[in-house]
Amino acid sequence: MAKNSKEVQKKADEKRAGERTRNWSFIVYPDSAPKNWVEIIQEERVPFVVSPIHDSDVNELTGELKKAHFHVLITYSSVKTFEQVKE
């Protein structure tokens, strides 16, 4: 049985807890992010890249269309914990 995205994210968060790294990646769902999410990242003055919108991805197990999303990579000048990045 496939895990739902919240279970997968929770497991990833637990695995990464306490870890410090300069590079962080995440997924942004346009329908649940602030309209100005790119500007919010820009205000942090850190290098980042955003993929084109992924609105045609198909779940290999179910054949269903995945929810539209962007992939984001942020690179800080020093290591950060997950908690620091969330702030």
C-alpha cells in the first residue's frame, strides 16, 4: 500500500532531525503556498532555484495525475538545521 505524502514527509523530517547542511530542497504546492512565496525566499537573500511547474507528473503506482508542484533548492552560506530553515 502506498504511503500518503504526509507520512512520507513526517518520516523524512524525523530522519533529518538535528541534521545540519547548507543545501535544502523541498516541494511547493501552489494551491497551499502564499501567492508571494518566491518573494519571501528572495527576502532571505540566499541563492535558490525553482523548477518549472510540474503539473503533468503521473503517479507510477496508480496512474493518477500528481498534484501540481515546484521543486526548490536553497543554498545557505553556512549550515542550518531543519528548524532554522522552517523559520
